[in-house]
Amino acid sequence: MLEQPQRSTYLLIDGENIDATLGMSVLGRRPAPEERPRWDRILSFAQTLWDQPARGLFFLNASSGQMPMSFVQALLAMDFQPIPLSGSAAEKVVDIGIQRTLEAIRDRDGDVLLVSHDGDFLPQVEQLLDDGRRVGILGFREFVNSHLTELTSRGLRIFDLEDDINAFQSVLPRVRIIPLASFDPTRYL
């Protein structure tokens, strides 16, 4: 009797989007290495969320012909698959790569966690939800594209990188709506 391959969670990371949002919208400057997300915590979250193996795919823009080799080596050490893509200056290579990957996942047995705030993935996320997949968005809740947040009524789950996943070493200087049930005044003292 043949064993069926185990269902997987595909963790797709739009590193440019997360880094830009963290830098421009949260910190107001380029993030220092210690202020960036702990990618290993995010992969661990992906593995435990639906109690199945997770495949971490980290998309990088390598259109300059250069790759941040120390970062790539760190990703490999954490069991991520770096995907350095290149294209013309007019192409959003990371977005196109993620879109193509989301479309290819439709032919596989698996669920998706997308680490991005970007609405460019809306059609692919809708298709996965229509296929009955479990799909989640990981990011800063207040910056997730509003059209994506509307999909929560169709089953999309949104997870906050800081509050739900604890992906950061320290508290970020974010201003956002806080549900009273989760308000911790000691964070502000």
C-alpha cells in the first residue's frame, strides 16, 4: 500500500514588502539586523499552526546580480529555501515569483501562509480559498491590504507578526488599534 505524502504548509515570504513596511511605516528608518523578524520563529509558527510540515520559501530580488550571501546562508541554516529572482527594472520580480508559486500550489496538496501586506496576491489568495485551502496572511495587521482583510469572511486568517507570532526581539513602536481584551498596560509603562 502506497503512503500518501503528508500535507504541507507553504510559507511564502515577501521579504522586500516586510522590510519596507517595517522600515518606512513602523520604524521610520532602515531596520537594524536585531530589529528584523526572527524568521526561525515564523517557520516554527507555520509548522505548529496546522500541525503539519512547513516549507519556507524566501523570495529575494537579485536583479542587481548580487545576493546578500550571509543572509542567504542564514536562511539555509534555518531550513528556508532562498529564491533569488532577477528581471528587468520594470518587473516586480518578487511579486511575480510569489504569484506564480501560489498558482503552482493549486496543483499540490497543501495550505499557504503568505508573509506580505501586498494586494497583488489577491487573485491567487481568492483561488486558494475557493479551492478549500487553509490560507493565512502574516504581517502587521494594520498594514495588510484592505481587500485581503475582506477575505476573512471567506476563511482567510490574518496573523500579526509581533502580537500573534512574537517574531521580534523587542517591542516595536507601533500605533494601532488594540482590542481591550488583549491590552497590556505594562507595555506602555
